[in-house]
Amino acid sequence: MDRFAEACDRRDSGAIATLFTEDGILSGSAPILIGRPAIAQNYKSRLDQGFGNIRFQFQHYAQDGTWTAGSHAAQYISEALSD
């Protein structure tokens, strides 16, 4: 998760996409996206709009890294729109 947050701070959508497998799936409130190119484009759009300041807090996690439970926060930072 640190690599994800750091890539967001750098506004590097390509680095975010590499955290997914080639056929990775991103689901959420937007349409389901499949594959790194679609995921990279989605994050590029978000980052261009000021998405950032990602922070994670994990309360529970498997030692082998297969699952986590916790919370996250993100902001849309208006200053990013003027860059």
C-alpha cells in the first residue's frame, strides 16, 4: 500500500497500474475496469482532477499478505488542478 500511496503522491498512474496484474480488475463506484491500460487511464483521470493524499490504516491483516481489513482516506486537492 505504501507503493500505491507514493505513486499517487507522484501522480504516476503507470506505477499504480503496475501494482495490478496484466489482467487485473478494478471495481468500485465506477464501471469495472480490466487490464493495466484501463486502470492506468482511470487513475490518470483521477490524478489530473486532484486525487491524492492517500493514507491507509490497517486493523487486521494476514501474515502472508493475502487479505487486509482497515480503512483509507483520499482527498481531491484543488491546488493540483492548477499544476
